[in-house]
Amino acid sequence: MIIRNKILLTLLCLVFSLFIYKYINYFKDFSETPHITIRPFRIGDRFETEEYGIYCSLNKSVHYLVTGYKEFTQHDKYLDSFFCLIIDSDSSKYSNYSVTFLKESKYTNDSTSLRIFSNYSIHHDRICDYRSYQGYPFSKYLYRGEWSGKHLGEVICK
């Protein structure tokens, strides 16, 4: 009877230890997110002026390539703070202003051609856009490889 109780107690301790190990590693993955790097990705950038009769439209679109991005809240917050650092202080002068972040992949990298950018990267590797129209506050759209972005609301930079 005593030996059976010792075996059951040992087995219970082993199962509990495995559970704790899995639990700690599960949360470790979220707290220690891998480092990401962001660099300009000029292939899709546009700065153009369009004229419609007596009206003139000034448009700006810039892109950034993100290395090491994972779908972690910390990475999304990092992109938000990076966006606030790089945003043009004169953004209200543009009719359309967008900042797009793309995830680096096999097809979306420094050697990407304009054709691949247009046909693949913008549809499969786009993480998010920050857009402003006619000087309104910027709105964030989350894509994460989806075709249409999920509107997340206005972005307030402090």
C-alpha cells in the first residue's frame, strides 16, 4: 500500500512538472518576442501630383520592409510607435498619405521586382497600412496576409 501511494505521488508530481514546464514555455514565447528590424522598401513608393480641372491632388505612399515580424501584440505596438516617429509633420498637406509595412519573405525582399511587388507582396506580405485622406487623422488597417484590411481605428501619435 505504501509503495503504491509513493508511485502515485511520483506520477502525480511528474505530470504536474510537465504541465508547469509547458505553461511556462507557452508564456515565454509571448514575453520574449524576437527582435524585428524595419527598413525602407522604396520599390512601391509614390509621390505624385494629380490635376482634376482646377483641383490639384498631392499623394504620398511609402513602404517599409519588416524582418522577423510575428503576429505578436508587441510587434504591432512597435510598428505603431515606429510609424509615429517617421510620419511627415506636414501630412495634412496631402490628399492621400499612406505608410505600408510588409513582412520580409522569399518573394518580398530587397531584390523584389516591381511586378512581384504588385502581384504578390502587396497581397500576401502586407502587415498593415496607416492612411490619411484630406488631412484627417491616420487610420490603421491590419492585413497580415489577407486581401482586405481590418480597420482598427484612428492612430493617435503623442
